[in-house]
Amino acid sequence: MEKLIITAAICGAEVTKDHNPSVPYTVEEIVREAKLSYDEGASIIHLHVRNDDGTPTQDINRFKECMNAIKDVCKDVIVQPSTGGAVGMTNDERIKPVNLYPEMATLDCGTCNFGGDNVFINTENTIKEFGKKMIELNVKPEIEVFDKGMIDMALRLNKKGFIKDKMHFNFVMGVNGGISATYRDLIFMKESIPYDATFTVSGIGRSQFEMIALSILLGGHVRVGFEDNVYMKKGLLAKSNGELVQKAVRIATELQREIATPNEAREILGLKSRL
Ligand code: KMH
Ligand code: ZN
């Protein structure tokens, strides 16, 4: 089986220090969490950034500062900025970090409820606009899908030329408004993507480790981190994103799946031809 790519989603846009005091806001805190994750085996850092008071921002200078600072201490890591940002941000704000020519960025492929009164809006035209921009700037999209219909949207836009082969998906399982985090649904998602596509899995909340364990067995990749879950197990907060990555490595090792280095991840995802 292919080596395992571990993504650390260290910050997110919605989780706060009230959920876990180690959630990073400042540049220093973001770099600390990235480095702890990288040292434990993460090859991709999925990045949201915050102002020092914790409010989410898509400010290009903040992204630049954080990306450069992460690269200073995690030399070969792949930094994957979010174009999802936070619920309610405009498209103009959200797309900003793509202008920094990252190797990858997220491309959210549909609209869904996002808990309470929140709706995460990604119209077809938005997805086309973001997809086109990523092709222009040679940025590989990680196709974020919160439900099966979003896979179908991505496949349609792939046929129309807005998303290039070889497609890489992130199945986000268990958002309150998206597909449930069950084994049945994860297998359904995996069976719905093209044979040559790659996928990673993000389980929200308590489903994080169950979902990644199944992904490891199915030949998929995994994402852990505070964006999706702040606990090691019920009632025990993770001290850092590094601890969550360490647990993912432990599970993978027990299941005899080797961990990919960042350069091996580049090979698997076809990023080398983009450099
Ligand atoms: N913060 C969520 C509304 C992404 O990074 O592309 C969207 C999100 C997805 O986190
Ligand atoms: Zn995100």
C-alpha cells in the first residue's frame, strides 16, 4: 500500500481557546503547532490563520508571515492554505492565499449547513472561479467534500476543465449538516471517486480516530488536528496538534502502514511536476 500522508489541520477558523487552550492564534503559536505536528510525522499543514485576538482572517500578509515562518522551521513541509476561511467570508477574501503560489490549497465543492444557523456557501460559480484560479497559478486543489453530492459536483467540474486530474479529495465526515461519520458512508465516498484519485479523511469530533483508522485500512490518507477535534479521547484534551499526529502514527504503525515524508507525499500527489 502507498505510504500514508498525514495532514495536520492545526488551527481551523471556528475552534477557540475555550475549546482547548492550545488552539493557536498568534504567528508564534501557529509555528509551534506546525512544528510539533511536522516533528511527529505530518507532511502537510492545512492552514487557517487568525488575528492575535483569535478572530479568523484571510489576510494575505498574515498568511505570508505564517507560511514563511513555518517553512523556516519545517523546511520541506507542504503548506496547504484554506480557501474556505470562516463561514460568512466573501469569495474575494477567501481566495487571497492562493496568490502566494502555495503547492496546494483547499477547494470546497458545495454548500452545506455548518451547525446552528451557519451555512457554508460554495455555489457552482464560486467553485468554478476558485478552480480556474488554481489552474492558472498551478496550485493543486485538495477537493473538500462534506457530502456525496459534492463529489459529483467536483467530477462534473473536472469534465468541464475547472479541476485538473489527478484529483485529490478530502472527505470531511461528521459536520453537523454534512455526511455522517460512519464506516458505511466512508466506503460509499471512497467508491464514488475515480479509480486514479487519492483521498484523505477528516473525522469531526469524536469520530476523528475511528475515521482515520478505516481510511488507513482502505488505502486512503488522514487528517487530524484541532480544526476537527481537540480531544485525545473522551474527556482528555490534546496538549498539542503534535499529540494528535503522534496518535495517528501509532494507529498507522499498528496497522503496518508506513508514514510518507513530505517529498514522498509530493510524489503521491503529483506535486513534483508542478514545481
Ligand atoms: N471553516 C470552514 C467553514 C477549508 O478549509 O477549505 C471551512 C473550512 C474548509 O475549513
Ligand atoms: Zn479548513
